[in-house]
Amino acid sequence: AKLQKRLDARLAAQPAGQAQAVGRGGAGSDEAIALKLDTLMQRVDSIASLLAKVDGSEKRHSGEDLRPESPPPSPPPPPPLSPPSQKSRPHKSKDKSSDDGATGIGDALVLPPNPSGCDSDSVPAPKEYCGKQGKSCFDSWEKNYMERHAAQIKKGLAAIRAPGCFPHGASVSTMGYFRTGSTLMYNIARVWGALGADGSLVGGYTCKNPVELGMGISGSDQERCSMICKDHVFHTDLAKNSHVVLMTRRDPFYSVCSRKLMDVWCNLDQTGRKEKAEWPELNAYKKKCKESPELERPETMKQCKALMKMQADIYFEREVMGKTIAFDMLTEDYENDPHGNVQNIAKAMGICEEAASDSALVAFIVAMGVELKKHPDHDMGITQMHDVHTEEQRQAKCSNLNAWMSEDEDCKAWMDGHALAESNSELQRLRKDPIARKEMIKKKR
């Protein structure tokens, strides 16, 4: 209710045309604004779901403080599994650099020098990005894991920090239509990036044009700085200038069901209306839609088609710019073989084989993924994580969706094709449409 009041107040302060376009999300509103609003509401819903677990004293039910978006200083790390002798043990201050360029995460672990020669704080990226204002791109759990497994990951760290192994100066965009596991992909890429380039790496939500940030530009101070980012759409020139694009996809049923569980669902279609609906009418329709199969069935198909279009737009824009998707991961494949997919992501990023296949580094990143799902509310400012849904929730709220989606020929083909781009009829339509290609080229100039 407070959010609705705030939104109404903001809309009232905007010019009439703008408020009408943004406030009620009618079919006549600008697509880019509508998509941004949709994304924002997903993030608000995720945060609200997590905050619902916190009592009035802002403590989690376990008694531990809820972690703020900007992580607090990490607690003193536990000793390594096999502590070195006192004579050989390196005494490094936490998150400080030694004279030789090596970085000390804590007393037990010293990262090899970062050969990039670039300072991430010099990158004109958003201040919320990790790597800015002295904020590491490792979260607190990851730092503690590295301390505890210092001996095991030492070889892999030396490999990924060796000159020529990590592609310094590269930008990696992790993309995907809503609710596909793109946040998991982002975090896998982020940890690989931090292992190779923490100190010269920036990362976060909403991808920026790497050219404008100076990355890969000969002679710029940021030439050998790197970026890992997460998004659902290509912003200005990103499709053209991102060095690596990683995609995620998922059984469309799970993505559509997640949309329903997040209540991004049953919004009133206001096509052709001169005056936009007020909140009471919007809420009344949403309630009626959820209780009526006659209304919820077409809503389900509409949601499926919207996700198909998101995937198609990402692929098509990248193709029009003469570029490719480096790796498109099916979330169900990751669940069956996390270690193999973690390696594939590293190789797609351009990381050398020795580091990408190092068993200790791969095990570290797989463990990170487990921790991410177990504690999605930890260090959210770094992980960009949101709530996760259970099978019980799906059975309770989504039992009819699979059958309804299968009634639509295009959605069924996409579902049967495991959400592959080649099974997406919207993408095939764009590829065959010369006008769409010309408009896309014109748009990107």
C-alpha cells in the first residue's frame, strides 16, 4: 500500500503524458519504459518477499542480523584447512596490496598479482557496482571459503592470474528472459572474473556500454579493466560492443509460473482506453482474473509469448550486429551437471583451459551456487540475488499452466524445444523480416 501511494504521488508530479504512459502500463506506453517498470516490480517483489522473513526488530528468525545491501566488514576468517608454519605464513592485511602487487584476502590467503595494471575504481561505472569505492567483487561467504580452502585453490589461482589466462579488458554480459537463472549465470561469471581480475573488475545489474567505460580501448586508463554485468535487454550499443554475451534459458513452464508466483500477473489490458484505470479497478480485475480460468488461460499464453519475444530480441539484436551468443545455458542442464557448466562458462568468457578446468576452482564456484540458493538474502548488493520458489509453491499455484501453454502452437513448440532459440517462432519471424533488420540497424546507429 505504501508503494502504491508513493507511485501515485510520483505520477501526480509528472507531466500528464508521461504519467499516463508509466503509471498504468497501458498498451500505448513506451515499450522500453514498460519493460523497465516490469523489471523494477520483479525486484521489488523479490525484496518484499525476503523482508517478509524479518521481524519488527529487523532480525532474521535465527537471530542473525539481516545483511544490508552493502556488505559489512567480513568477520575474522577461520584458519585454513592445512595452516602453514608460522615462519612461512604470509602476514597480509585484509584487502590490501603488497609491494609486489599481490592481494591479501586475509592472513591465510594471498592472491597472486593481478597482471592487468588497471584500477577498477577508475572505471566510470555506477557506484553500486562491485569494484567501485573499494568494494570487492567477492562476497563475504566467498572470501571465507577461499580462506578455508587456501591450499586447494592455490594452483588454480596461480593459473588464472598468470599473464594471458584471463581476458583483461573484456566485458561479459549475462542475459536471459525473466526467471531463467540469469542471476546464477551472472554470479558464476562474477566469481570467475573476481578470481582473475578482482581489483580491476566491476560488475552489477544493468549493463553499460563498455566502449563508454573505456574497456578494450587502446590507450585509455581502463583499457585492461573488465566488467561482468546482468541484464534482460540490450541498452545503447551493448549488443554491438559487449565482448562476450552469455544467455540462460529454462523450461518455459517454470519461468511463467515464477511470474505468477511473483504476482507479475493478470494486469488489465487498457488498449484503446482514453482514460487509464485507477487502482481499485486494476486490483479488482487482477482478483477476478486469478479466480477465472476463462481469463487466466489467455493470460498464461500472453506471458509465454512475452518471454519468447524477450529471448528473440536479444538473439536478433546480437545477430544484426554481426555477433554471436557465446554460450546459452539451459538451467535444467546446470542442475544435472553443475561442474561441466561452470567450466563451459569460463571457456566462453575466454579464460584459459588450465584455469577453467581446475577442479578446486570449479568446486568453489559450484559451492557458491548452492550457497546462493540457500541464502539468497546474503550480500545482495554483490550477488543481485532474489527469492527462489519451491515445488510446493508451484503445485499450489501453477497446476493448470502447463496445459494452457501447450494449447498455443508457438508456446508448445518452444516448450518441446527446451526453449532453444531455434524453436522460438518469434525469432524465426524476425530473421525472415528484412524490414525488422533494417529498423534494428537504424535504431542502433
